Amino acid sequence: MIQRFIELGEGYSDLYELIDIAERSNERVAHFIAMHSNEVTSCAIILHPTSPGSFQPIYMCREGIPNPHKKENERFRLFKQAASSARKPVIEMDVKSSALFAEKNLYYQYLIGILRLNHYLPPLS
């Protein structure tokens, strides 16, 4: 199985694209994830793997939304509303900032490890 982050942007207008993907792929959405790091939040949706092909995309808006626990904002409210419409909870977790990693790929490997550890992503088969 291939599990890969697909970064849509940094959460400004890209969040609307993320929400649209969630609405159009409602039957494939497995999880809505909010990853908080200091002052910012990354919003992501994990889709069920394709069949055939076993490709599992994780669409993400990386660190472009203010952390809602420090400052309420409309963008995070829209993300929560999309999750509610899909009858899914928003899974919130604290993670390290991507700025602490030398490369974006290392950051994504770190996040995949956390998601697997918490059973939001299946192990590689």
C-alpha cells in the first residue's frame, strides 16, 4: 500500500479545496485530522485506499490556519462543519512544526508514523 501526503497549500484558500474534496469523496473519507503545532494548525483528510492500486491519499493544508485553541477562526470552523456534515469527528493531535525538519519528506514520514501509531492509517502490507 502506498500512503502519501498531497499538500494542497498552506491553508488559506486551499482549505476550500480540501473541504470540496471531502464533500465530493464523502464515501471514501476515513478521517478528518487537525494537527496543532504551536501557533498554527494543519488540516487533513485521510481517504480509504483505492481498489485496485492500494493508494491511500492524505490531502493536507499545511500549517496555514491559526491554532483554534489559541485563536478561534472561521477556517477551522468550516473544517469542523465539513466533518460534521460527513458524520465524522475531527481528530485533533499535537505535532512538531515542519520547520524542525530539514526536508518536507522527513516531516511527512514523521506524520505518517504518528498516524500509523494511533491506527488512523493501516500498516504497510
